Amino acid sequence: MGGVKQNKMLKQVVGFVAIATVAVGLVITTLFLLSDDTLRNARANSDTINMNIVFCNDEKKLSVSQVIKYRNRTGEPLGEVKFHIYANAYMYGAKNPPIDEQDIGQAFPNGKSFGGITIHNINVAFPQGRSNRTPEVSATAEANTEIVIDGVDDTVLIVAMPSVLQPNHVTHITINYTVQLANVRHRLGWTDTVVNLANFYPVPVIFENGEWQTNPYSANGDPFHNAVHNFDVTITKPSELIMAHSGSVMRTSERNGLRTTRLESTAIRDFAMVLSPYFQSVERRVSGVLVRYFFLEDYDPKASLEISVKSLRTFSDLFTPYPFRQLTVVQTDFLHGGMEYGELVYVSKDFLTGEKTDREQHNYVIVHEIAHQWWYGLVGNNQNGNAWIDEGLAEFSTMLFFDMHPQFGVCANTIVRNARENLSAFMALVRDVGGDLCTNMNRPLGGFNSMYEYVFMTYVRGLLLFADLETIIGRDNLVGALSYFARTYKFQIAGQQNLVGALERSTNVALALFFEHYTRGWTGLLNI
């Protein structure tokens, strides 16, 4: 899945491929963050999503009042603003459901289950006046707007502007809605042990190349293409549910068996939470960042925390310092290996439960998902069209980590060798059965012939692209160039042209043809 790791699937095809508050502390980290001009500027230049959430555990339902402070950064007058409403991908009869047919048995613990989002009302407070000098004037005029839902599987919400929203002007859009959760082991859903709350809220669609990028959901990869937003989230839930979450806790209160918590995040791409009455946790503060590991069943949780801390330190040293207050790693009931969100990553509990445990794969997924805090998190990309950028960089970063930390028993050379051998085997297998083999890496998620092809053309070939580039220009040059890329496009969205341009400027080596041929299908140094 776009962003969801297909570790089990690779094993099925060609064998193993290693893919995969205390007040004082809060004040200290806040002062530390405010000293970072880049983060402060990102906060000032990002829209804010404010949510007030009530979670009913008995009905497995969210009731939400959401306000989006939306600035028109498109450069064009807007008569409407579009939002992704990904929760509708879980509804009955969806044409592009989140679950691939082959995973249905593992995804639904109690038989097929469905969910979705119901929009109750929308209110738009729009600016008065048209002065370019004062684009953010008081939003005094308000209007309720018609609820218009569009897109494949009703995953796009269209909010009409009562008055044309001029470039650089601001509007406040209030959306009241409920989300019914499906009983499914996925990004958004519940099981007997956890409630996963990700991609549940309306998020503004990217406006690019003169049009809204309303890509459909997909069981392949991560169908996400998001700008960074500031989040101010208040959630009320039963007190017995322990919460792992994006953002920092600003305050909590408790009344009549319910706990209300306010969370804040600055300039992250996605906000997520996981609830469970069974969570235990360990934590450590490192370089001003609170690292927490929430787990359901882990015979050595301190080891999981340790590799999380080392990953954070390593990638901060290699690329650019992690700019946020906290990082949460949460072991959850999740169909796939892991998933990345702002300041939070999922790791499937499947690696450490059952008859056979796999600490090595558990560790690998932790490192890979934390690498995503840089690749897609800090430096965004269109995961619908060029998923190889964040997945390839996350895989290559994971390989670097294990090469620098041999104590974890994962050989970097073996990672690359297995990737080459398994890609060769996959391509031979497709040819042998007369299948349609395409090695083009730049495709929409729906353009891959299978989940297998998606994984091999994004994770595996993405890793090999950067491994081959390392062979050509050297590790120090490549890591230095990736650091330059991260610092240049932090909090922005970068495509292949941006990536290549940054690497060329840093190394003074012409690389455009290398990337063009590789992404179009050249098999690199595979020698097959």
C-alpha cells in the first residue's frame, strides 16, 4: 500500500527481502523549537487545522467539529476549496477499498466490516475587502454552504466559497462530521485491542499545475499528497484508553470517567492517534526530543526504545536535525509492517506476537518508519505519482543505519544483495508466466499491475537506485547531497526534478540522465 510496508508479501513472492510532560521539559523544548527559524517560518506559512473530537468507544464513532484556517496559496482566485475525505474509502461497495483482495482474511478479524464519514454541516467565514495589502482581514461574513461530495468512492468534499477567495486571502471553514470506524486492522479502524485513528479528518487537497490533485484511494501504497499543517486537537475519550499520538500534550482534564486532552503539532503532514486500554510505554528524552514507545506485547521494550532513539540521532546527524518536540513509536494491530505519520509511526504487533517472533524485522520496520520522518515527513512528495522517492530514500536510509550500527546484526551489503537478487527473480517470474512486466517507477498507484509490482518498483528499485548512485558518486557525496536536499526542501513538496537538481548542485555531477533512465525502467547495475 502507498506507504504501507509489504514485508510479508515479498516473502511470499521470492523469499525474504528486508523491507520493510513535565512542564519544565515542555518549556525547554518549546524554547528550543522557537530558536529554529525554519520551523517558525513553516508554522507561520502553514494552514491550521483545529479539531474538537469526542470518541464513543461503545459505538466506535468519532464526533468532530473541525475548523480549517485556509489561505489561498494557489495564485488563482478560488470559487471552491476541495478536501480529501479518506474515511469513505472504508465504506461498503467502495471501488478502491483500502484492503487488497488477498489480504481480506487477515484484515478483518470478525468478518468484513465497513465505515465512513458523514458530513453534517459546513460553515464558511469569508474575508471582506479585497486589499492585497491586508489579505487577512477579519472574517465577518459567514454562510452555510451546500454539502457536495464527489470523487471515486465519495472521497472528495467540495466546499463552495460564498465569495471568490482571492490569492493570499484567508477563510475559516467549519466542518461538523461523524466518522464510523470499521472493524479492520488498518490505518483507520478498530480491533479488540486497539483503535487506529489516522486519515480520518477532511484535509485540503493540493492545488497543483492548475488543478486540484484529487487522486483516488488505493490498496497499493500510500495514496497521500499533503502539505504540512499546524494541528490544534482536543479529544475526549474514556479515561481507560491510553493514547499514543502525534503532537505534544498541552493540557489534560478528567471528569465522569472521561479524559480530555489538548494536543498541538507544528508543520506536520498528517496527524494520527492510537488508543488502547492495554498499552504500556517506555520513554527517553534525547537532544530535546521526547521519544516514546507504546507497546502491546514486547519482551524487550527497552531494546525497541533504544533502536528508536538511535534512529532519530542517526538521521538527524546524517540529514538535518529532527525539528519536533516528540516522536512516538506505537506497536499496534496493523495488517502491514508499519506506517508513518507526523511525529508518530505504526509498527505491526505481528512481528512480536504468536508462535514465531521476528525481532530483526520489528527493528527494521522501526528504522524504516522513522526514516520517513525525513522522507515524506519533512520533505514531502506526491506518493500517488512518485512513491519511489520517499520509499526509496527511506529504504536507503535504513540500509545506512544498519551499516553504521552493526550491533543489530543486519548486514547492509546483504540488504542490497537480496534486493538485487529478488528483483531479478521477480522479473524472471513475471516473464515466465507471460505477465506484463513494467519497470517504470513514475506511475499513479492504480497504474501498477499488482501489489507485488508496486513494491518492487518503489521499495526495491527505489533502494537500488540510491545504492547504485552511491556506487557511482560515493557515500560521502551522496549523504552530503541528501542533507542539502533535506535542508533545501524542508516542509515543502519535492518531485524528481527538485531531487535531481539538489543533488547536482551539491555534488557538481550531472545526474539527470541517470535518474531519467532509471525511473523509466533501466535496470541499473542489476546485470540481468
